[in-house]
Amino acid sequence: MPRKWNRTQMTLADLRSSVAQFKRDERGTVTYFAVYMLMMMLLVGGIAVDLMENEMMRTRVQNTLDRAVLAAADLDQTLEPAAVVQDYFDKAGMGQYLTSVTVDEGLNYRTVTARADATTNTQFMRLMGVPELQVPAGGAAEERVSNVEISMVLDISGSMGSDNKMNNLHDAAGVFIDTVLKPENADLISVSLIPYTAQVSAGEDIFNAMNISRWSGNPGWCIDFEETDFSTTTVRMDGTYEHMQFFDEGWNYSNPVSNPGCPGRDDGYYSSDPEQTKREYEQIIGFSQNATTLKNRINNYRARANTSIHIGMKWGVAMLDPSFRPVTQALGLQNKVDAAFGNRPADHSDTETLKTVLLMTDGQNVNTTRIDDYYYSWHNARVHWTKYPLHWYLNNYVGGSWDNWRYTKYTSGQADTMLSNICTAAKNKGIVVWSIGFEVTNYSAGVMQDCASSPSHFFRVEGVEITEAFEAIAKQINQLRLTQ
């Protein structure tokens, strides 16, 4: 007879069977693994999100830093380089991240190096004990000059003879020469000296290389530019310039004349006057890197005659314009220009060449007088005016009105306009213009500041401060190049 199980016995048997089956069942293992893998995927994805946010911040900081150091090293930047970098970060809302700015400047370079450090907060990596990630950034920009062309346009008019001004100019210009012309810059930097009074003496070599309508019996080497010449940086090699009249406008007797508007020359014409024979120093020196020669010439400068700033500036700018290159090449064939500079001036578009003018004066433009053509255009008349000052002769030998003997070619106001025009033409060509007002009036200071490339390119100085101005300018001759 079969055994009968009660409900309790059947329930215990089923339970034992279920437990045994559960022990043998492996289907639950997959569920645990899936949960583990899901958690790992979420964590990896979270790490990626944190890293992406970190990289976005790093890119923002680095881009800001690159733009900042590039602008700070720019030659046209007139603010302090460190302040420029800080300003870029402040405007980007990241001023607190900038940690250091280093500026290294020398004769022909400026390097600006900066570092920035930021952090980004993590959302997922903090679960692994990493609450934040670092955002480092660094970079540098360098402005370096490969080639430099400098025109030094220096006032040697009569007013420079007072208050030790000429000696101060000698010292200041000498410091400038020693600062820019160093052995490591051989064949890179050329200096042209353009001393001016009422005129500029080009010197025989430059004068002969240009197309001049000459006056026989005129011993000067000066060109009489017209108003239109001051609206352009060029010189005309296919046109003709007028030969500047040679005469002394003064009231005191001298024979030969002692103070001609166009400086004299050293070919023995003034054989009876050793000081006049020495006036080779008043002639232009073009494209030199011989510091000794340049300083010796500067140290011989003597004060005399009137002031025509615009004419000095015209020559200084013209000698930086490629239209002057045929003159330089002609001088090179005669070994009158350093061989390294035989093809200067470079084109204005040459990014490897910096062109700059240093213009200095202690006064302001005056009215410009000329002798009427009738009393100058014949040979014996020109010889006459090399012997007797104009106003002395008129006062002693000519009665009545002198108006038919002389005329005003242009007024001081017109001269100021011509100066402004040639300065503007230079700046439009990318020429950097520095100007120095040396113990000048407020009016003259305004004229000189208007000529400069910017207000920060103008220096108003007194006494020995002129040396500091020349030295400061010498240290800012650079060209931009991004280095890293």
C-alpha cells in the first residue's frame, strides 16, 4: 500500500528541491556582470566629460595667452608689455589665472614670455579621489630685427650754440651710435646722418648721383625742394631738382660769406677760412656702420644759420625710400657706401627690415628767403653772393625798397605744413618716426609730437635729458617674430 505524505512533508521536500536547484542554477551571474559593466561605462564616460571640459578650458587659456604675448611683443605696442598681457586675460575674464610675465629686451629684440595656471572641477573623477584637474598654459613671442635702416636728422642751427646744447647733442648722439652699432649687429644696421640748418648739404657724391639743374659758380651741394616734394617719401630720379642758391642772409660783413643757408664744402673754396673749409661735417653720411666715423662727424657739428626742420626730415625719409636705391648703388660702385648696404634702402614691404627716423630740433621753422632770379641767375651774380651777405649788401649799397631783390619762398607756417606732410607720408609707409624737442617752446613741442608715430614716440627734454631720450629710442629698434 503506498505511503501517504502529509502537506508538511511535501512542503519540506519541495523546499529542499528548490534549494538544490538554485545551487545548481548559473543564470544570475550574467545579471551581476551587466550591472558591473554598466557602472564602469558610466565612470569612463564621466571621466571623458571631465577631460573634455578640462581641454576646453586649456584651449581658451592658451589661445588668450598666445594672443596676449604676440600683442605685447609688437613694435607698435606703446604700453608696458606685462600690462598688455594682463589686459588680455582680464578682458577674457581669466585675469586670476595669469601667474607670470617675463620681458627680455635688448638692442634689436623684445621677448615676452608668460605662464598661466587654472583648474577645472571634476564631476565624476572626484569619485576616484580627483576633485580637480590642472590647466597649464605657456608661450612666448619675440620681436627681432634682422635689418635696420636709421636716419638721424639732427638740428645744428644757430640756437644750438647756446646753453651747452651742442655738447649735449654730441654726447647723446654718441650714446645712440654706441647702442645700435655693436659687433653682433654687423652688416644689419645702417645709420645715415642728416644734419640740417636752413638747408641740408647732400655732399658732392650724393649731389652728383642725382639729376640737378646746376648753377655754375654755386659752391653748395643743396637741393631746393618744392612743396609737392613733401607729400611723398620718394626722390625723383627721372626728374630735375633745382640747385639751392648759395648765399648768406646775414647783416654782418664777411668775405667770403660765413653763414650761408646752404652749407659749404671742403674743396678749398674757403681756403682763406679754415673753419669754413672744415664744413665737410655738415654733409650727409649715408648708410654707415662705422661708429667711429659717425661719432667723429657728430662731434664736429657746430651751430650756425636758421632752422628748416622740414628739409632735414625730407632727406631723412627719402634715404629710407627704395627710390633712393640708385643713388646708393652709384655710391657703392665708388666704394663710398659700405658694401653690405649697397642695395639699400629696402622695399617698404620687406618685413625683415625696420625703417626709422630720429628727428631732433631745439627750435622751430622760420621764413625761407630767396634772392630774386634776376639777381642770381647769371654767373657773376652768383660769385658775388659767395662774397657778401645779402642784407649787409642791401643795407650798404641798395637804396629804397629791397622787395625786388629778395622774396619769401614760403613762410614758417607753410614750412610746418610741409613738415607735417612729410611726416604723414613716412608713417603711411610704415616708417617709425621718433621726434625729440630739445628745450623747445610749447608750439614747437606740438609740431614735433604731431610728426612722431605716436605721443609715446615724442620726447620733450631739457639739458642732459637728451641723452636719456636717444638711448631710450635706441633700445626700441625691433621687428616682430613669434618664436613658440
